[in-house]
Amino acid sequence: MKTLIETPARLLTKVRFRQIRCFVEVSRQGSFMAASGVLGLPQPAASRSIRELETALDVTLFDRSQRGAVHDRARPASSSTPQRPHCC
């Protein structure tokens, strides 16, 4: 019987270390461009890693703008109302 609810262990199988590194660095630097420089990646690759992570977790992690990326309280990608974070 298939489970429709994602368990934390199942979610982690969709997450890659590269995506976590990009998430941490974008959070620290406040922009994809600066983070990509620190990570030694092209900016599109850093952006793609974050987008893949957001898709895997079905949340929006950053509010993107011309001025940079602002860490957003994780909220479901399909919802416009912020949800209470699950950790930290």
C-alpha cells in the first residue's frame, strides 16, 4: 500500500548535498551571484540547485529580487500564506 504522506526520510532521499551547500551559501551571502562565486559554480547552476531543492521539498526558500535573495520562511510553494517553520 502506498503512503501519500512524505516522511522526513523519504524527503531526504530527494535532497542532494550540493543543494544544501547552495542553500547555506545563498543564505549567508544574500545573493545567488555571490554564493556561486564562493562555491565556484556558475550562477545558473546555483540557482538551479536551489530550485531543485524547493521542488523536492515543495516549499519556497528564498524571495528572489533584483537586489538578491532574501531567506524566506519555508512555506508551501502552492500557498501564498506563510506557514510555521518546522525547525530552527
